[in-house]
Amino acid sequence: MQKITIKVVPDLCIGAASCVTVAPDYYRLNEENKAYVLDHGKEEGEPVYERTVEVTEDEKETIILSAQSCPTLAVFIYDEGGKQLFPEN
């Protein structure tokens, strides 16, 4: 297992929900149709826009695909060391 940080920038999000479609265990839309990050396997609480989660390699790939599916690049993915994995900078 490894840790990655998922960050959604609500101001960039247009509610396309592609991230929710690709990785429904990690994202939901709030009442304003902005994506937020779920804590995988935990109870849903208040919307959180940045969360560090422990994932398998397959889950990491799915989460990166979900970020790549965002038409406005509102989802950022970082590795354990803080290196930005997506979007590549």
C-alpha cells in the first residue's frame, strides 16, 4: 500500500462528474455540483476537498485516470513525498 493525496479545486470544478464515474469510491458531488474527496471505506461527513488516502497500485492508477478525465483539470494527485503526479507540471 502507498499513500497519495487527492485534491479537488472547487473553483475549477464544473460538475461534469467524470471523476465520480471513473472512481466512485473516492468522489462525490456536493449540493453545488462540485466534486469532493471521500475517505475510501469511511463514513461520509462534511465535504473535504483534499485528502490523503492509502491505496493499492491499481487504485492509484484508477484515481489518476479519474483526474485525467476531468475536463477542467480540477483534480490534482500527489505522491507520498508531495510530488505532483497529475497534472504533470
